[in-house]
Amino acid sequence: MTGAQRGWLSLLAVLAILSGWWLWSLTDDDDATALTGPPRSDYSLENFQLIAMDERGRESFSVRGPQLSRHPFLGTLDMDNPRFEFPDAEGGRWKAESGHAWVAADGKLLRLYDDYVIDGPPGDRGDPLRMHGPDIRFLPDLNVAETDSDVTIRDGRSILRGRGMRAELDDRHVVLSNLEGRFQTVGPTSP
């Protein structure tokens, strides 16, 4: 075999190796499926009712609704049209509902969104406190509700509006930011 033939043969061998590697890299499949969207839930419940307990075995909150889904990796819950109840220190129950809700895996944070309504237990005058707005957070261990969004509060015939609120449900103490209000007296005043 001459030197020129060996050169051509070496070149053909290199080209064969490179073309084989190129074809192999085109068909290489890692057996990893591409993520095409959010993962499917671990489970879904229809027409559910759930009672969440705190570390001491007392009711933290209860919720019922038409649809609940659990995230498979995070353990969070997503709910459609939930209706919550939160016990307060005096044995009363705060009731809340919204279009959707999200609950942290440990149950220590709840988010209600898509227009929530919260009704408190009747107060000293018999009128329940009503709060509503686009979204709100609950911290069940502290029995606190907070929002950075617009909120409207009705207590009897008084209406308060603000942007940003913190409500301590046990003692009905509410702090509003950027307050606007209309207060009506109970009856006519005497001279």
C-alpha cells in the first residue's frame, strides 16, 4: 500500500468515526421527559370537608368546597370556591369564602383570592363585622388576617375602606391603612 493510499484510508476512517458520532448525537435520548406544564396533583377531592389541627390538637381552621387539589412536590393545597371557618378565643367562628384559595403545606398560611368575604361572629351590638376585597392572607396560628390590597369593612351601619389591613380576629382589632370612612349614628341625637 502506498503512502497516498494510506492517507486516503486514514481520512476515510476519520470521516466514518465523525459521521457515526454525529448520527449517534442526533438520536441520543436521555429518557428524561420534558416538562410541559405544571405537574398533576397527587390527588384531587370533590365536595370535600377538612378540619386542620394545630400542634396542640386544637382546630386551626375548617374548610369545605367543591374542589381541592394537592401539589405533588410542594404539598400545598389549591381550592375552588372554599368556605372557611376560623375559631376565635371566645368560642365564636369567623366565616370566609372566596373564588379560590391556596394553603401552605404546613397549614400556617392561607391565601384567599378572587374576591373574598369574611363575616365575624356577632359583636356587642349584635352586628357581625364584614370584610371583603380581592385577596387576603390568614395566619391561623396567630388568628390574624392581612392584606395589602383594597378592603371594605362594614360594622353595623358604618363603612370603612382602605388599602392594606391587619385584623386580629380574637379581639376584633382591625388596623386599616389609607382610611376612608362613613359613620352613621344609631339614632337621632337629643339636645
